[in-house]
Amino acid sequence: MNNPDAPISQSTEDKFERKLFAYNLADSILNRSSSSPMTIGLYGVWGYGKTSLLRIVKERLTMDDENVILVEYNPWMFKDADSLTLGFLASLKQAISNDINKDKTRYKKLFKKWGVRISNFTKDYGGVTQAFSVLGVTIDASKLFGNSKSQNIILQKDKVNELIKASNKQVVIITDDIDRLNKEELKQLFKLVRMNADFENTTYLLSFDKEVVANAISEDYGDSNIKVGNEFLDKIIQVPLIIPSIQEFQLSAFFLEQLTATIKDSGVVFTEEEYRNFDRLATEILLPLVETPRDVVRVSNAIGFSIRLMPEELNVLDLCLLEALKVQQFEVYSWIWSNANLLTEPLFISGENSPEKEFRDNINSAIESLLAKISEPDCIIVCNALYSLFPWVEKPHRNLPFLHGEVNEYVKPRGIVNRDYIMRYFSFAIGEKQISEVELSHMLSALEAFNMAELKVELDKLIAKSSLSEVIDRLEEREIKSNELERIIYAFIKRDNSEGLAQHGPIMLGRSRLAAFISNSMRKLQSLGVDVFSIAVRMMNEANPFGYAYALNNELRAKYESGNQLFTKEEYDRLGDVLLKRAQGSLDSNAIFEKHDGNELGFLFRNWYRVDPEGLLKHVTSFIKDNPKRVGDLILAFAPIAIGGRSPEPYKSDFSQESYIHLTSYVDGRIIVKAILAAKYDSNLDNVKWDGWENVQTKENAILQFLHWHAKKYDADLLLGYEES
């Protein structure tokens, strides 16, 4: 992990082609013809590489140490104005002392004039401020130079100036990180520079963020206008220089280099497709979030640290982007955490591809409230980041419609868009009832070793720990080999899938989560050349319970009806035949309408009627002839099943006109009416009730509703001609 504030140590590490600028700056200082002092301001924002640039300047200056005395002055070491000045002078004396040790001949005349031994001078000042700097303490002038501060300052300043003249060298005083000083310290520092601007052959090289310093100075003068601060600096700085800008391609290359190294060090290995997605994310989404080299290092550090916490449990690309937002746009990061439920809201609210208006309004309102808090230039960057993390919010936010089936493409393996995963990105922990990537990988890696019974046990363990939906979600996220996928399908077929039916009661009115997974898996297997029809036949024979086999058939048939069929019409009919034979074989002494109802019964009637209409009619009439009371079960079985209303469980709704048409397309309505009368059911239509979604349907009322539609069809007295016939 890199220190974002650590500068480069030499020009060979320069990533932004600033060496020429730095060397030219150093040469300009060294080759000055005038002996008058000069103050240079090196301007650049925080994290833009000012300190690294100064390192290259110093590298060039030290190549000619015969003609230069280099002083690095750190104002942070001194606690008050007098200490600041005396410390500054001490830093100069220390640098000169170092130079004296190299060549005493230049200074002999001066020290003879002072009546001071050179050895005593170098002993007193050599390394004094360096020692305090290493210890990390602030220096008090009274302790360093005695109590007569003012007299000491004047005396020390005069002596320093004489030493500089004697050296016959250029003195370069470099002061960095000035923009980190507080207002009072800034004022003292610039006062110091102004007071000591009369040293001969001396250049001050001051590095800071001009806007930060100018604002601080303006505030110190009681003026919020930055112009005041700028005018103040203009009086101090004689040569303003702006650090060379970093080209976009340079920052991009540096960012990719840092990020790639971070990913590699974390142990993550991308597939070719994942690497392409990573490259797109880095260049199109992440790069606009960073502006300086320091930003790059901070973001890379955050990503590297987070990946190591849960390397296998999260989508690495989503994690990279979320961590970048945490570092660079914390407001957005917090907003995502606060709106986790909204951002992972299922899209199947009003059909597969059309979220309700209220839902669109909610997501748009939330995003707009966020953007109102962000600077205008950053709004596009933030929107692109949100669209990348939560792809489906782009359409509502841009007021665009969803295309058919488009929302299914938005689910990413272990992505933050998944409700079961989003909080892992903030807590870096797995819920007690969630499946870890390690557990899932263990099961998948042992697929070849497990027999079918063992695989079923492993599946049951995972489902018992979490839920059927959670297991399916996790499997859908993985790239599974065809032979392994086929075994998983068979394992699901073998287990008791009543849980899958419980979502809609005993009859599948909607698409089962597991049925959809198996259907999609079969489509994948078909694309790989696998004989999926034989798998489908086995499913119809073995899927447990029967209602689940019907649900699977229903899902496969839905694909056919949408024009995206797995099989031909003849093959779908053959699957229907398999289910019909299975249902017939389990009837024992029961009528088919006593063991099945709703859409499932309609499916069986339709297939029986297709292959043997006389046999179907004989089966039904034989049961209601032997026991006319059974006609009530027949009618109620064809009443639709409703979900919602006052009941949390599925229930029988009104026997509708469509139900009447459906039933009488197989059995003549007059035969059914005869059985009703023979069973002495109530036939007074004044007693019929239409309660729709109130969950009060009874067998007797369903019979009256049947009679109502029968009377509508024939427009005659129900009893006329029936009692005598």
C-alpha cells in the first residue's frame, strides 16, 4: 500500500514528464547574473505533485553543489514568530556549516574578522535543526538562542548575510507545504520572507496551493474576497510559476498502472472478458473521479484494502467503483447506503419491463436530491457512476422505456444491485443466512465427485441455511460448465420443490423462480449442443411434486408462446403427453378434477382432449354419474385461483364466463346441469353471490355461478326440459 503523500525520490520515477521543467528551473536559478534576492512561487493544487517536482529540482541543484548551498526550511518546526525567524536563520547557518566543512578556505577571512574559530562554528550549528526535525518537536527560540530574541535576530541575520557573501555561491531556500499552515502561521512565514529578502545571491522557492493560501490571507484580513489575498501574494512572489499540468493520457496511464498493480497484489485474477470490463470501468467511470496523482494513490489504496477483506464475496468491479466514490465523493457513497432498498427495488412491479410511475418518480426524486448537493461539473460523473452500479436506474432517470427482457441483463454476479449483496459492500460481512462464495465454490468444485443423492443433500443444506431464491441467485451469478449445470438441474428435480410452489399456492399461476432458472439453464445447454429434450422428458417424469413438473412445463411453454421456443410444437405436445400419463397413473380411484385444479387441471384436460376426447368425457361423466355430488368438485376445480385481496394465501375466486366456456368445451354443459339437479344442489339463481376478491367462494356458490352462465348461454329456464329428461 502506497503513501499518497509520498513524493518520488528521483527523476527516473517521474510519470508526468516534468523533469525538463524542473531541470530548467534549477538551471535558471544557478545561472542568475544578478546578486539580488529573488522569490519564486510554485503553484499547484493539493496532490498535484509539487513535492515530487521539488525533489527533481533539488536533484539538479545538487549536481552542481560547488556553486549552490541548498536549504530546506520547514516552518512547521517552530511555534512562534521569533522562533520561526531564528529557526530560519539556524537552518541557513546549518547549510552554510555543511558547506564550510567541504571547503574552509572561502570563509577563513571572515572568521578571522569575527575572531571565531571555524571549528567552533560548525560544532555549534552543524545539524542542530536537523536533529530537532528528526525528533519531531517544535523549537522554542529562547531555548535555542537565549532570551534576547530581537537582538539575537538582528545579529544572526547580519552574520548569515556575511556568510553568504563569503561563500560566493547561490543559496536556494526551498519551503514546501505552505498551504497546510494556519492563517497566523502563513502571515508569520510571509513576513519572514519579506524581512529576509535582502540576502545576496539568495532564491526563495516557495511551493503552495495559491487559492488556498490567498483565501486564508483574505480571511485573516477580514475580507472574503480572494483578491485581497492574491494582491498580498503578488507583493511577495516575484516569479509566479504554475506546476506543469498533467495530461489526461498521463493521469490515465498512471491510474491504470496503479490500479492494475493493486488488483494483481490482491490476488484477483480476471478472465479476458472481465479484464475488458475492468479497463472500460477504469477509463470511462473511475478516471473522471480522480484529478491528481494523490487521488489516484488514495483510491488505489482504498480498493486494495477493501478487496482483501472479502476477495470472493463481492463483484470486484462494483467494489472498485464504490470505494472510489467513498474516497472522492463521500456524499454519493453515503446516499447509496441510505437508499439501498430503493436502488435494489425489483423491477417486476407492473410487468417485466415497465416499472410503475410511482416507482420512477421515487428513484428520480432521490437522484435529483443527491445531484442538488453536488457541483455541476461532477453531476455527469456521478450519474455515470450510479448507472454503472445500478444499470436499471438510468432508464427511469432519463425518462426512457425499458425494452422487453432488458432488466434481466442488469443482474451482475455478486453485484451491488442485488438486494442480498448490497449491505456486504458496506459491512464487509456475510449475513447469518447468506451463502458465502466459499460454500458455493465447495459445492460446485465437488460436483463431479458427488453422486446425485449427495448433491441433493448439499443443495438442501444451502437452501436450509438461506432460501431457495438465495441459492438460485448465487448459481445464476456463476459461469458453470455444461456437464455440471446438467447435474444441478437433475439435483433440483430430485428434491422436494414444494417450497418453489408455496410462492403461489398449490397451482402455479406465475413463473416459479426455480422453473425460470432451469428453463434458462436448458437454453444455455442447448446452445452448447446438449440434448435438452431428453432432460425435459425426465423432468416431466421425475420432478417432485407433480405440480412442480407442471410449473416447469409451463415455463418451457411460455418460451414457445413468446416465439423463443426450445422445442417444436410436436415436442411440446409430447411433453404434455408425459405429464398426462403421469397424472392418469396416479389417480387410483379419484377423478382427475379431484387431484388437480386451476390452470394445472386445464392443461391436463386440454392434452387429454387432444389425444382422446371420448376417453376424457367418459372419465368425467362416469364419476359424476356414479356420484352426482362430485359435479361440485368439477366446477370448483375450474374456478380461477386468486392471489391478494384480504387473504395472504391463494384462494378460489368467482367462476367466470371464461371458466364456463373452458369447462364446457370439454364436457357438455347440459350434462353438468343434470348432475347438479340430480345431486339436489341449490339452483335458485337469486342466491348467487359475486364476491370477486373477497375470498368467500364455496362449492355451492360456484355451482350457482355456473348455472348463471349456462342460463345466459341458452336464455331459458334452467329447469325446463331437465327434470323430465
